[in-house]
Amino acid sequence: MDQKEHVEYNLNLPDNRWDLPPILKEVSGITYWKGGLILAVQDEEGEVYVYDLNQKRVVEGVIFGRAEDYEGIAVREEECFVINSTGELHRFSLEKGRLESQQYILPFTRKNDIEGLCLDAAKTHLLILPKGAPSLEGKKGKKSVRKVYQWNIDKEVLEPEERFRIYSKRFDDLNPDADDKFAPSDLAVHPLTGDYYILAHKGKKLLVCTAEGDPKDLYLLDEALFEQAEGITFLPDGELLISSEGKWGRGYILSFKMQ
């Protein structure tokens, strides 16, 4: 990883836009895969859609499970991971002819309302972020304290300690115009800095944390531009992609180059 100290984005001026097909009107998660391809899920069908940014179309669909409320997606080489809102994790290969899906029931419930999933920088763990109740088994806790959990890919276990915590009561230290409303919808790791970018549709924010989980920056999002921002990922050069459900029309992806 070519480490950089600090990068910035102008989130009021997208560099590109992709309007997605009707099947992705309710796109709920995206992740960069390879070349010009990203993977996308929507919150009603057990299918991963391979979207070509250059051709501006879905070029393949991979069915992996039954209809569920799927929210997050991550990929490690040819292996894909999708999680639903109750914490059921699906693991399967994207290689043709090798679709054997494994399911893991993680210690979450509907009350947790899982939204975010991404691969960490070391590519050893999946990071999992609830939007609802922040503690395991759907137990109540302060929603101003969000916990990012970590699932060991090779050991197939949820680690006993979360990766880091998010304290929304401290947001005004980062941005004096910010309130503490923060219901996360997805997260991603910056490929050049290792920083975590945590997206929140409810609250209209993008939080940046260091690789250690310390808060670093906070962007306030324009609701007119980000109708219902649910997914986030990066291209290898650091270009930021944010997907939004189509509140009034099609789902879409906006991209932002580093300043």
C-alpha cells in the first residue's frame, strides 16, 4: 500500500455518474472487484450483479441464495461475501462452475440491522457494522457509540473484540456544523491510506477514521446529490464511489477523484 498522509474529496462535485438498470433501483451495497468491474447487491434478491463501469451495464449475474434483505458485499480475489440485515453471512466463489455457497449465522439479530461490510486492509478480516442496536444479539446500547466488528475469514469466527468504536457525540470536534445523527449504511478502506470511510444515509455524513479507528475527518452530504446513499467503495487509484438507491428514479453511482 502506497501510504499517503492525507487526501481530500469535493463531495459536492462528482466526476462521473452511472445510472443503474432497474434491477438495481434499490442497490444496497457495492465493492470494487477488478479491472473496471464492481460487484453490487440489492436488498431483495440473492444475486450479485457484476457491473462494468466502462460499458455502463450489468455484464453478469451470480445467484447465491434465496430472496433476503441483503445489505453488504465484500470480495477477496475470486471469493465473495454478502451479509443480510440479520447477520447471515454468505460466502461463495465467483469462478464459473464453482458456486457452492456457505452460510454462517453470526450473533446478530434483526434489532442490529446489519448494513456495512468490507474487507480490511490486511485482507484477513471482514468488518461488519450494524445500523441498529450496536451490541451483539441485538442488545440495547448507546446508539451514539457504534461498534465495528471483525470476522476472521480463515478461522471463520467473529473476534471477541471489535475493531474500533465510533462516538458520534464527538463529531463537532471534527466539524462544527455536524450534529450527532449517525446511522451507518456502509464502510470501505481507502487503498492508499488505509483509512476507514464510514457512510451514513441517515444523518447524511461520511466519517473518515485512521487505520487505528481514530476519527480524522467528517463530510456532510448534500441530500439533493445523495438521495439515499447506501454503498461505498474505492478504485485502486483512490477514486471514491458512492451508490444511492433510486428514491425518485433509478439507482446510481457517483465518483469523486482525489483532490
